[in-house]
Amino acid sequence: MTTETTETNTTTTAIALTDVAAAKVAALLAQEGRDDLYLRVAVQPGGCSGLRYQLYFDERNQEGDIAREYGSVKVVVDKMSDPYLMGATIDFVDTIEKQGFTIDNPNAGGSCACGDSFS
């Protein structure tokens, strides 16, 4: 009897973009009329909790960038920010109280009331 073992490499530590967020990014890019831009997600020093998120459209490539594709949307994270964003999920909410992108980050030890910075 022979037993075959199959090893599967799944990346559960990568940043994730929900379908709703991917659709919103694609719609925003379509409004801009640009297909050469991608969503850059970065972590920068600052904010009331020590670190803050940055999400913006970018066309530049930096050495060490980590790119992931979600349908037609490309998300890029620089090599310094990637460890802070492993396992994080980017979503888009559109409610009466709030409209915008949200980041659920399991690496955040604490965050401020506005949700834009973390520690």
C-alpha cells in the first residue's frame, strides 16, 4: 500500500481584498479612465496610535514590492509594510454612518477611535 502526500502551499498571511472592495477599486479606476494604476497599501509612522494606513492609487514600482491580484485589481504592498499587513482584510463599507475602505488587521495590538491608526 502506497500513501501519497500532497503538500499545498496556501498563503493565509497575505493581505486580502474583499469582493466588495475589489469592485469599488475597479469602479474608481474606471472613473479615472486609467488601467495602469493599482492600489498601494502602506503602513507609515504617525497617527495617534503610532502607525497609520495609507491607501492610494499608484503607478510606480518600488524595489521589493509585493503584488497580488484580485480579479482586475492589483494590490501592491512595499516590503517594509508587508509584515504589518499579513492577514489583514480590506473591505469597503457604505452605510448611513460611514462610507469608505476599512482594514481589519489581526496584527494591530490597539487602534484609535477613528480607525486610521494602530499599534
